[in-house]
Amino acid sequence: MLGADHPNTLTTRHNLARWTGEAGSTSAARDAFTALLPDMARVLGAHHPQTLTTRANLAHWNGAVGDAARARDALAALLPDMARVLGAHHPQTLTTRANLAHWTEETGDAAAARDVFAVLLSIEKCTLGTDHPDTLTTRAYLAHWMGWAGDTAGARDALAALLPDMARVLGAYHPDTLTARHNLAQWTGAAGDAAAARDVFAVLLSIEERILGTDHPDTLATRDNLARWTRRARRFVGWRTWSHLIRRFRV
């Protein structure tokens, strides 16, 4: 009725591709967006917001089918176009930058992911404010990738600074706050302080048992981590000979 090139027809193709992916057919979604993109660019223009959105979605589904490097490269090329057309502080531009960080981390490049999150954080602080949930989330991701890039003490310190802000803004028992406490414990242990990691997990376990219940998967995971870091803390105190060390590792 409208024709293959009508904007409404293109929008419907876009929505069909999206929900095809959401229904689990990731390869079909990728292929649909691949076919749609040149038509969007031809009819609407290469820099039309809908064309840019189609590029973003194509990048996402490329990543979803397992090609993280292609998703990363597509988003790296898209980001300056988003910033030029929509503005550096536009929500879609910020989302594109966050997705670039995500697919960069999926390629295994922790240092590059850290750097992208660092830039995103500086923009979000100015645009959204220091207490915006997105800003807090970016701080959490930045701390995580600082640790994976080798700065375990920096990750620990960043999470220690983040945790009270999470509790104040989101609430002490918000899932993101509990996750921040969990990650603080992990990076505290990774930085070499097994006893402190044990103590943070002990506090977290008491909260999760009360809030989530004793059988919740997160509670069970925390109990497992508490046992692990308790065991490690005892090793550092109790080892006396190399043979004892070897026996401990075998167990």
C-alpha cells in the first residue's frame, strides 16, 4: 500500500528485525538489520537519526551472534557520527559510548574498556550529575575494568568510594548496591587482603539472608565466596611449609 521505501515501511522492518532478535533469532535479526541499513541510508540519508539507530542495532546483533570485534568497530565508527548529529551529550550518544565500552570488554581488551568507561564517566558527571543512576553504574563498570586491567587496588578503592553513594542514592538493599558490595569484597581479596574480603562477604551474607532469603542464588553465591575467602585468609596465617602449601592446593 505505501511502497517499499515509505518511512513507515522502513520503521516496520526495523521493528520486525528488533523483535526477531528479542525472540531469540539473533542471526536473523543481524541479517534483517544488514539488509535494512542501505535502504535507510538511501531513503532517509546516511546521517538521519533513524539510520544511526539502525547502525547501532546492527552492531548490537553482530555482537549478540558472537562477533564482538565487529560490534566494537561498528560502534567506534558510529560514535563520532552520533556526536555530530545528535550532540555529544545526547542520551543516544551516551548509550552508544556505553555499548562501545561493553563490546570492547567482550573482545577481552580490559584496558581499552576501562578507558572508554573513564571518558563516559566524565561526560555523565557533567550531563547527568554525580548522583544519577547511570553515572553510578558507569563508576561500577569503570572500577571493574580497572581491576581486570591490572589495578586491583584501584578497583578496590573505587568501589569503596562508590558503595556509600550507591546506598545513599539507591538504598542500602538495592540490587546494584548489593552487587557493588560483592565486587568490593572480590577486588579487596584480589588486591591481597583475604581477611578483609572475608569480612565484607560476611556482612553481605547477613544482609542477603535477611533481604533475599537463605535459598536465593545470590545468597548462595555469597556463602560460597565467604567460604573461599575464609579458607584463603586461614592459609595465609596457617601455612608453615611448602608441603603443607601443596596439600592445601590439592584440596
